[in-house]
Amino acid sequence: MNKIVKMIACLGLVCNLPAQSMELLPPSTMDVVHTYKIEVLQVTDIEPYQQSLDGFLTTLKDNGLVLGENLQINRVKLDFNIENGSFWDKFGVLLRLRQEAERITMAKPDLVLTIGSAATKYTRSILSDAHIPVVFTAVANPIDAGCTSLQDAGVGVTGATLYMDMAESMRVVHQLFPEVKKIGMVHSDDVNGVAHVESARVSAQHEGIQISSKLVDKADSIIPSVKELLDNGKGAQMYAVPLDTYYGLRKYEPTLDLSDFGAEYNLPIVSFAMVRVPGAVLYIGADFGVVGNLSGVQAIKILKSHKKPDVLSILKQQKPIVLIDPERLAALHISLPESVLQTKSLRQDGLWALNN
């Protein structure tokens, strides 16, 4: 009986406690918000790389990962003089990439985004050995970045590529400029540039187009080479710009000189890189921002669905974006097939987008 009385007394004491002491904690103080940590690594700082990162972050934001809220980014940009860099400078960059990879393994982020082929190729093994997921973007050809194939990135890595089927791009060129049978291309020893020119050469043959090319040093002027490719009017009827860092050097000097030369001889220029090239009348290729979006898609699968990079295929833009500069078109007095122009739509930047 005494035990029962004591229990009742205790219950009464609890019930008489102030209401504030019995309140539940608000849900916001009970939930632990996970902050995702991502390391971003790249070699050189160029505008297209920023476009790729912007696209990547846009996809993450659309899926609830917001910078400054539940997302933390540490970005490292390794400087490299790609114009005048010597062998030892290149070797030094490789050492710095390895050092950054080792640092990242100690930081243990949730994911690493590598921008460009070099950052991907020379850090992937260290990061995958540490079981840190790697997602790449702005890679022109996955095989050049150490991937198994165009679809399989290999152990611990996935991402999205700028790679496009050059056959489709050359089909568009032939459709818009059926009279063009000879195209000139100037490129440096840039890995992407060399591969791009050779791919264009092979694909152009199926359209009855011959491609002549000239290799230049990154410090060289483009003018002597385009003159030689013109061959006193017997050579190039059009010039094409490949995915090559050469064209972005010296504040885009090669593209400006090529533009002036094309205007002087009334020759069209097509850019196979979706980067504004002064003087280009036609742009065909993958968009850096779109490819960044696709890399973000793979990152979300890893971070939120806990998928391993190994099971995720390499993504790419399925069809090339085709843009025309109407002002340049008018300046060169070029008329395009009406059937093609019927599909055009005007963009905010003044270019025409073709639905090919």
C-alpha cells in the first residue's frame, strides 16, 4: 500500500512541473544537417571551365545541394603557362597534381570534381585508391583522361564528356555549305586539338570534303599557316577551329587574326568549340555548361543515392548544338538553304539556334 501511495505522489509531482520543462525540442534542433564537401581541381583557369562548374553547381542546387547551406566547395586552380611552358614546367604541374590528390585523400571529401583531362588523368588513381568518388567534366575525349572507353570511365570514376560524333558535325557543315570541298584547320600539340582534327579529317571524307591542317607552336602566329592553307585560292574554302587551347591564348589573338583573315578573303569560319570565336559564322559542338549539368547528374547519384562511380556510365550531350551568327552571315554575303533556316530560333545573345 505504501509503495502505491509513493508512486501516485511521484506522478503528481511530475504533472505539477512547469509546462516549459516538458516541451519537445523543435525539429530543426533535432535534425542534423549533413554538409556535403566537394573538392574541385583543375589546371589553368579559362572561361569554359567556369561554365562547366556553373552547370555542375546548377544541377546540385536543383537537387537540394546549395552552396553555403549544405554544400561546401574547395576549389584549386593550378597555374600553368601553356604557351611557354617547358617540359620541366609540365612535369612540375604533374607533381603538383599528385600533391593535391594526396592532400584531398587526407581531407576525405564526399566527392572530387576534376575539370579537364589533365586534372582527371593524373589524380584518378590516387583518389580511387582512397575510395573517394571522382566525377569529371570538360573532358574532350575520355580515353585521353585514362578512361577505359567513351562509355566506361574505369575504377572509381565517372563524369560527362564534351566528345561529339564528328560525323554529325561534318554532316551539318555539308548541309549548310554544300559548295565547300576544302577546309583548313590550324592546331597545336594540344591533345584535344590533335585528336579533334584527325577525327574531323576522317569524318569529312564521307561528306566529300578534304581537310588540310597545319601544326603550330603555341607561341606562333596563326597568319602564316592560314595563308599557306589558302594556297593562293586553290586551297581552303573555309577554316575550322578545333577544341584547342591555342585559340584562347594572348587574349584570343589567334581567333581575332583568323577572323580578320576570313573577312579579307570572304571565307567562312566554323568553330567546333562552343566558345565565342570572333568571326565565326557557324558553331557546332557540345556546350560546356550542359556537360557540367550532366556531371552534376552523376554527382547527385553518388551523393544522394550512394551509387558507386564504377556503375555509372559516362554521359554526353546527345546532339550537337548548332548556332549561326546572322551578322557574320550578312557580312560575308552568304545565303544558307531556306529549308534549314526555317528551323531557326533567335537566342538572347543574337545568335540563331538551328533545330537540326
